Amino acid sequence: MFRSAKYRLYPSKGQARTMDQILERCRLVYNEEVEMCRKAYEADGRFPSRESIQDYCDYVLKLDDPGLDEVCPCCLEDVSRRVSRAFGKFRSMLGGGTEPKLPSSKGPDRYTSFTYPRCKGSVSIREGGAWFQGIGTVKCIMHRPIEGAPVSCTLSRSPVGKWYATVSFITNIASESSPSTDGKGPVGIDLGLYNLAVFSDGTVFDNKKLYESMMGEMKGIQKKMERFSPDSPDHERYRRRLDHLFEHYNNRMSDEMHKRSKDVVEAYSMIALEDLRVEKMIRGYRTREGRRSQSTAAWRTFVEMIEYKAARAGVDVVFVNPRGTSQMCSGCGLYVPKGVGVRMHECPQCGLRMDRDLNAAKNILRIGLGMQASVPGNRNSRIPI
């Protein structure tokens, strides 16, 4: 099983300058390789292979820019892999309903990381410091050990200039999976906007709406930014304030999702979730407020955290088709149509009356138990790396 651990780095001014230079050179190489692939596609409708992209970097770009010799070769190899992956995704989308856009160049704000795809000989992380080829030993706080053999390491820079190292490693899931069903039971979870999650046993996780609570301060800073030209020092000062505010929001949201997903995995032996297509649902909203509420509810983050925490704990996760779960009566199975604004489920056949989200959660649990029984050991395998 692949896992990853993210560590904060505290580089010196010289090390930070070196890391910025490596990141900028990787970005320029990425843009040059993307442009080469675009020209090849426009010329004969074919894409260069990953080996051809790598050769273009080694035998053309390095001759034009001797400074690339200072960058670790495996980092440039990963840049070529990113380009190949981007055009591979474009090729897989051809033939669909809409014409996809060709991958394009990235500006400094959109290219924020570079990767050592092989740690052996390039990366060494220990308590108190991390050594990276081409950079040196950087101060690092290891808040948790690396529980396996390191495979790759990605250095990323946040919008406020903080550096992080994300180490991917291989661990044996069998040694970590020690499921205990004492006092635990299965649960179905319905995700929503009014409440983040409603459980089939009546537990409710309220939606704290962290983004909405910070919108006033965000709008105030954005209005002040509009008073200055984009290249003025005052505009840059307010932009950095806005970046800090967004980082604070992301940290609060991540902390909240980690705590809640941990509580879910520790409390239940089987978890049935809705198999939602969040991007499609967001596009379905007609108003900007609706799309914003949908995207800031953090459903995907919550589900992904439950997935990998459950895999580590040996808890089964089953994904259920959400179609009809809110309309079907959990008591007798009668289909009771209701609009989005109707918050109560009332069945004319059996007389069941309860909150519509609780009714949906009970239906999700029932379907999930049926799926688990039909496929024993149906442990979800979608584990984020």
C-alpha cells in the first residue's frame, strides 16, 4: 500500500533561493516540452512518446541552457513524465461529447512543485534535517516517522512561500489492518449542504461553513486590492494577505476533516457512502452561490480521508449509487417523490415520518449491506497516494 507523509521544511535564505531557482527551471522546461508536443500534434496529429520528450530535454534544452545541469536529472525526468501524463489525459478525452483543450504552458503561480521520483541517492530524511540532491541539508520537523521504504519525494511551495516535503513510501497494509468489531456496527452516511453528514444511527455532523464565515474579510481585502495597479507594492501586500487568509481556511478545513473522518473510522465496522460525481453536481447548479456552497462543502476531501483511514484500520468501505435514496421510504420501500426544499420524509403507505437525510442514510446502509453480502470482503481499493 502506498502512503505519504508531509513535512514542513525550514530552508535558509540561500537554500530557499536555490529551491526557487530549481522550481523555475523545471517550470520553463515543462513549458518548452508542452510547446514541442503541441507543435507535433498540430503538424501530424500525433504525440511524442515520453522517451522522445526526455530526449528533447537532454539533447536540446540542456544545450540551450547550461544552468539545467545544476538541477537533479531525476527532477527533469519527472517534468517529462508530467508532460506525457498531461497529453495522455488529453488523448483519452478525445472522442467525447466536447473537444478537450490542449495542455498549455504554466505560469509561476500554477507550477508549484518538483519531484524526486527516486529517493535512493537523491533524498535522505532524518530527524532534524532532510538532505536533497542539489540543495543540501534543510531543517525539517518530522512529526511522524516514515513507516516504510521511501519511493519518491515532492517539494512544494505554498502561495505564502512555505516549503513542504511530501514523501511517498510503501507499507504493508496487512500489518496495519487489525479490525476490531467489538461494540461497532455498520453505518450509512448521507452527505449534504445543510449538514455535512447524517448517519443512519442518527448522528449528525453539522456544516460549519468555514468559507462563508471568512467571506467578509476576503471581500474587504479584494476591494482594497482593486484600488491599486497590479504591479504596485500595495497590491502585492494585499495579495499576500489574501493568500495567508486562504491558507488559514485550508488549514482549518483540513484539520476539521481529519478529525471527523478519524471519528467515523474508529466508531464503525463498515461504512456505506454515496458514490457522488461532485464535478458534475457543481456544474448542474445554475447560481454561483449554489456552486460555491457545493464546492466548499468538502465532500470529496471527507470521503477520501475516510477511504485511506479505513484501509489502514481494516474497515470496509462500500460505495452506493445515490439515485433515489432520498425518495425511497426506508420503512416500506415506497417511492415518495419530493423536491429539494422538502426537508421531511412522510410516507403515505407506512406512516414513517423523519428527516429526509436520515431516511436517505438508512437506505444507503441497506443497499451497502446488500452489496457487501454479495461480494464478501468488499474493501474499497481506491486509496489516495
